[in-house]
Amino acid sequence: MLSEGTAKATKFINGAETTVKTYNPGSYFGERALLLNDVRAANVVATSDVICLSLERETFKRLLGPLDVILRRNMEEYKKFV
């Protein structure tokens, strides 16, 4: 989760690095990898000074597990960049 600052997610699409999402304080990223026990799908790069909060997979599952249905629904948005 981004506590302070801004960042962007980038992917290589058709051979070019493309910004696919931007983040502001309160935004989160990496949930796809945590939910699916998979590698990350994009690079997240700070675009200002940032403070990030992080969780290990087991902590994520324990604290946010009941929300996984909502987070999985959000993953549909990511499919358009694959």
C-alpha cells in the first residue's frame, strides 16, 4: 500500500514500456501476486518520494482473506493488459 507519494505500474506492451496504472496515497498493488501465489504482473516505479507499507502473504491472507472475492473481481481489469 502506498502511504505517501506517487507511483506508476509499467509493462512492456508491443516492445515498449507502457504505464498501465498510476498510484496515489492509499492505493495498493501486488494483490494479484498474493492472491494467486504468482509472480508480479507489472513493475511499480516510484514517481516521487514514497512510503510503502507491505505485508507478507500469510499476514495478507489472515487480515484480508475475507476480501479476496472483491480483490479477485478487480483482477478482471488487469486482464486487458496481458
